[in-house]
Amino acid sequence: MANEKKATNGTTEQVAEMRNGNFIVRREAIYDKRGNQYKTDDGRLYYKYKLCGVLRGRRIAVDFSPKDKGGYVPLDLVFDVNPEAELDITDEVTEFNGRKQHRTVYTVNTVDENGVVWHAEVKPTGKSDVDLLTMLMNMVNKQIKTVEVDPETAA
């Protein structure tokens, strides 16, 4: 794609793949020891969602999971369009009772052939994944967008 590029840290070392200024998250199948893809009891396939990169010469992967328990259905819908999606990171600020509350929102987005945007909210699986993502963002000087949220309309 024309907007696709490799993020670098100022040297020739590739840090992570990016498109439109956002990191790329990929869906990959999960296999057992015999090379068969894991399936749920009802026959759906298991996948993992990760952002791959390189920090100080080491290959790293930031794992993502759905925001809530039923979140695999929206993720499947997003990644059925394309096996890779852009990761959009925003900092939502809500003022409640005179105090500002911050919440970091991670969303994967993809666009289908009709121009429809498909998105689902995800979260880094563990604290180490948050740390690795922060390091990747520091390497490419990526800033988090801040969005003011009206507490009356927030869910």
C-alpha cells in the first residue's frame, strides 16, 4: 500500500510496521504441537492478535486481547476483512465532580472494499505489553491523541 511504511528509530533499524501513522496489529493462528489450529467447542478457530517490532536488536511482540469477555466476535469481524489492522491509541479525558479521569483507549481499525470502517476496542494483554508498546512509541516519537469526553454522553 502507498501509505505503508516501516517505523525506524532514526537509524536503519526497523522498529515496527506502520500505516497512516498507526502501528499495525496482525491476527495469527494458534497451533498445537501437531501443527493443527486450535478450535473452540463450536468449531470456531483460535487466533492471537499482536504487534511485532524490534527494540535494541531484539524481536518483540505486544499481545492484545479483547476489551471484554464477548469481544472476540467484534475482533473476528474486524480481522475477517483483512488479517492486519491499524492500532489507534487515544487518551480519553472525562471531568467528573471536578476531577479529571484519564483512560487510554486502544482500537483496531480496518476498511473493507466498500469503504466501511470496522473497529473493535482491544487492550494490551499484560503490563509487560503496555511497557513494550510504550517503548515502541518512544522509539518512533508517536504521540497519543487526547480526546475530551462529555460525562453525560460517556457510557
